[in-house]
Amino acid sequence: MEINVYPHHALGFPGPHELYFQNLSKRKQIMEKKENNRKLRVCVATCNRADYSKLAPIMFGIKMEPEFFELDVVVLGSHLIDDYGNTYRMIEQDDFDINTRLHTIVRGEDEAAMVESVGLALVKLPDVLNRLKPDIMIVHGDRFDALALATSAALMNIRILHIEGGEVSGTIDDSIRHAITKLAHYHVCCTRSAEQHLISMCEDHDRILLAGCPSYDKLLSAKNKDYMSIIRMWLGDDVKPKDYIVALQHPVTTDIKHSIKMFELTLDALISFNKRTLVLFPNIDAGSKEMVRVMRKKGIEHHPNFRAVKHVPFDQFIQLVAHAGCMIGNSSCGVREVGAFGTPVINLGTRQIGRETGENVLHVRDADTQDKILQALHLQFGKQYPCSKIYGDGNAVPRILKFLKSIDLQEPLQKKFCFPPVKDNISQDIDHILETLSALAVDLGGTNLRVAIVSMKGEIVKKYTQFNPKTYEERINLILQMCVEAAAEAVKLNCRILGVGISTGGRVNPREGIVLHSTKLIQEWNSVDLRSPLSDTLHLPVWVDNDGNCAALAERKFGQGKGLENFVTLITGTGIGGGIVHQHELIHGSSFCAAELGHIVVSLDGPDCSCGSHGCIEAYASGMALQREAKKLHDEDQLLVEGMSVPKDEAVGALHLIQAAKLGNAKAQSILRTAGTALGLGVVNILHTMNPSLVILSGVLASHYIHTVKDVIRQQALSSVQDVDVVVSDLVEPALLGAASMVLDYTTRRIY
């Protein structure tokens, strides 16, 4: 992360006790019984003006507790370069003793110079670490200098505390940040999402602290201080609060040429916008030299509306962004720290594409001309948004200090990774390569239980069908038996099974593989763990999801939803279900109840539904609803027409109603038309709510409803959504294919 600023004064910290530490009683005992009360020797290494803004609050905190800590400060990187302001002087002004200064930057500001700088740091750091012999090294963020620090410390058996791991952004920073995570022994993260990312990366949860961003300890108490003198000093005496812009843009090392073009367009837009602007020079990454040339070519340093500076002290920078009319650029400062003030931000390009942001951030992902950026300036400038605390609550440093005190130096240095269980890993050989990569797909319906071997191309190699038992024990035993038989058959068919996907009715927690609550069609099927018994028996990974979601996944991988960003699938079968794909991802909802499309109410006084309500789509258009109406007609001798008969031992169902309608039965036709209208009204609601690019009708009844649904859309929908296409699925087995896609997408590195 990059902020071209640094802190200037010590902080006072409030100290609330956190629930996080209630589970660390063992570490507290260790802290109290430390041998001879030996102080923890902490080495803080700062590479640039950006990371110092995060490390300084921690350094002040450490310095304020000399009975617990010894602090060694190592300064390297761009801190020691005149072109970047010799910012090490500000560390000295903050009254820190710098133990070591390391000149590690190879000038050139290109990719090769970054690599050579890492190499130079790796050459120089061992002597420093041998001399200081720290117990722990604190490393911040995702810069190439930080990678050299973490590599050196890890190879020299020094424990590493990594600040701000688990976050997602763009460019090479992501790769460096995650590489440091794997080298680090302890982790301090800023957001709940970052914490979850670290756990997903197999880091030990006990060694992860969700503390918030250290810089927020100062940001949240900064805005009320005197600021007019600061604004006048940097922007001129005639500038008023909320009437200027702060611009901070860095090169994107994975696409330097494009980022320079983007910077050029940004400057053009700022010149046209004609507001006083403080432009900070870019960081030292590859491409920065070219960006400075662009500034000078456009005369920014001499333009009356611009003030171009190499750095601003952090205390002053806080006041400048807090009272700006807008901040523009691609620094993580814009999407992280500035949210604390509600200042409008325009985030340009892809450098921060994965960051969590508040509502104050407007993204401009790409621009061919200055017009898009100029329009963004007109939209954002002068607004005031609610203050955001996504990245911290102002109490990060007390938590971090407490975490440091709890570290047990007697614990083994070798870090452990918390991998998910993997059974019987098989080495790959030529026979495996020649096998057909496949999935076991299970479809658990109200009537039948089906298991299939499905290939990567969506071909059903073999399928097994049995009646679905009525009790839990019989059902789970039958699933295990059928899957074991199918897995054995797969070997004979030269199919390599990668995992098991299960499609089932009801509400499902796909993260845990648990059926939370089933439909009335499947009895004894609540709070059922499907993943564990299958995984233990087959030694394969297992995925579970609702049948409606599986149908949507099938369309996304094999059907008409392939390549679409947003679409909705509606299943018309015994019940009515569905799945929603938004921005290429399946929507599950906060309680795994999203896409219960069959229970959209289309009439306040409609027939009773199995969910306990009435007037739902399912109460009109499901197979059960049509069967109910067919029985009524049959009991009144109004179902059968010439050419029809129902054997005495055969139950009257939806298909008989459809047959009667085809043969001219007016009452059957009216029932089907009402059912199609109800479904059409539901689709209209979906179009107005989700605005998908496609609606796919799936299931045995879809073809009988499609024309009525389209008629209802033409009559009832807003004109803006009437062009959305509604089609009938061409997939024969959507539930099985969707169950298989969960396995095939995940095991072949697709995101699910």
C-alpha cells in the first residue's frame, strides 16, 4: 500500500479489553512468567513514507512501555533518497533512535531496478540482523522492500509480525503481500474480510489479530484540529475548505504503459476542472520516472492551479484530505484512510481494485479520454459522505501491544499451516493424466435419488437412480452405497473422480455442507451434515447446495448462462425454485435463503402454499399445484376429454392436465394460463428487482409456460426491462450438472 506521507507526533491510546483475548489465557500466563522478566526485543523496519504512517503509532506505543519492550529501528529504501524527501529525518524528529540506515535502492525506477533493490537489501540485511538479534521483526504491507525484510528474517529464524496481511488490491502488491503472509509467524489485519482471507490461506487463527489499521488511532481524532493554516501553507491563502483537490497517483507495475496514460488523462481532467490541486509525486515503483516526466511536460509544477510536492507530514496530510473537496488517484490512502472523514474519492484504474471501500469512493476502472474522469470530478467534488470505519475504530495499537506481550518465545519457531483435511493424496502418473477428469453428482429430489458420473465437458458418463427413502438413516445409507458403487465403476470407465457435488431441496449452508431445513417433500432432512459422512467414506472433497442454485450453476458452466455476468434461473418442477448469478457469482444471501423465487407472492388472496403462506408462485405454477387442480377437475368429471383415459391404478397429475389442455379442454387451458400468468408476474418482479440480462426457465413445465410468461412481461413490465430475453433451458439434467460444476469449477481453480 502507498501513502506519500508520514506521522509526526506521539499518540495517547485508550485501552479497552477485547473479546479476542479472552481465549488467550495461556498466553497471558506465559507473559506473566517470562524468564527473568526479559524484555521483548522488537525490530521495526520502515522502507518508505507510506509504511511509516502505519508503523509509527506502534513504535510510539512500544516506546511508551520500556518495561516490556526494547525497540530497534532500521531505516532503508526510499527514506534515504533525496528525490523522495530524505524522509528519515522525520523519524528522527519523532525522537526515534535509528539503529541502522541501509541504502538499498538501485535507481532506475523500472522493473529491473526493483529486482536489484530487493537483491541489494538481501545482501545487506544479514549483518544488521546478526548484530541486533531481535526476538521479533515487524514488517508492514506489500512493498518490494518489505519482501526482502521478511525473507531475510525468515531465513535467519527471526519471528515476523506482518501488518495488513490478507487484504486484496491490484498490481504486483497482491503477490508480494501474500508472499510475506506465508513467511510471517504472526498477523495483524485491519478488516474481518482480511482475517477470513488469512484463514483461507491456511494461517493459524490463534496467530491472527483483527486489530484495525494503526493509522486510524490518529485519524479518528484529527479532524477538529486547526487546519486553515495548513491549507494556506500548502495551497495558498485564497483557498477555502472543500474547494480544492488532493491528487496522489502511482504507477501500476504490471501495466506501466497504461498507468502512465491514465495519469496523463487525470492531469488533463484536473486542468480542465480548474480547481486548486495539491499533487503529490508518485512512489519509487517502476514507471514513476515516466510519470514525473508527464507532470513536467504538462507544466504542473509551474501551473497556477497546482502545487506539486514530494511529501507532506502526516499530521498535515490528514487535515488536507479531511477538508478537501475531493481526493483523486490510485493510492490505498484514498480507499482506506480518507473514508474516516467522508471525503469524496475517485479511485482510478486497477491498482486498488480488490480493496474494501466506503460509499465515498467512486471507481473509474478505465478511461480512453479525460471525459470520464472529468465527469467523475463533477459528480464527486464538494460532496460529504458518512464517515467510514471499515479499517479501524481507533484502538489498534493497544491491541497490537497486548498481542506482542502474549507471544511465547518458547514456542517452536517453525510455523504451522492449518490445511483442510486431505485424504489419501495420490501421486500423479501417466495413468491419471490419461483418465477423464470427472465429478460424482448427487441429485436428491422429492421422489428419486440419483447419482451420476459427470465429465469435465458436462457429459453424463453413467447415471444411477433409486427411489428416495422416507427416513434419514435409509436415505444417508443409500447415498453412501450408490456413491461407493459409482466411484468403483468410475475406475473401470477410466474416470478420475475429483470430488462429490450434492444438489438437494431445502435451505443449505454450502460453506459447512449442511442441510439446514428441507422442503416438505423430503422428510427427516433438517440439520443434516452431508459433507462429513461422504468425505469420510469416499476420501473426497464434498460440496452441497440447494437444487435451485445448482440449476443456476449448471447454466453458468454448461448452458445459456455461460459467460454472462448477471442472469436468473427459475426451475419449474414439483416445486418452484431458482438461482441468481450476479457479477459471475452465485448469490446465497445472509441466511442462505436467497433465490427462493417460488415464494414470491403474486396474489394476496391466492391458494395456500406449502411454505405456510398463500398466493405464492409455487401455489399456482408448480407441479404440485397443477396436480391439485387436475384432481379437482377429475373428481368433478371435467378433466378427461375425447382421446384421454387415466388407468385406475394411476394417480392424476400435472401431465394429465397438460394433455387435457392440448386436446382442447377449456378449463385445463384456463388453469395453465393462470399458472403461466402467476409465473410471469414473478418474472416481472425479478426483472424489476435484479435487472438480469437473461432469465432461464428450467424444468419439465418450462416449455408450457414460456409464451404466457413473455405475454405478461410485455403487458406488465417496465419498458426498460421488456427487452430482457426469457428462454427455456436446453439442459436435460440441470441438477446433476450443477452439482458436478461445484466440483469441477473448484478443483480446476475456478472460483465458487
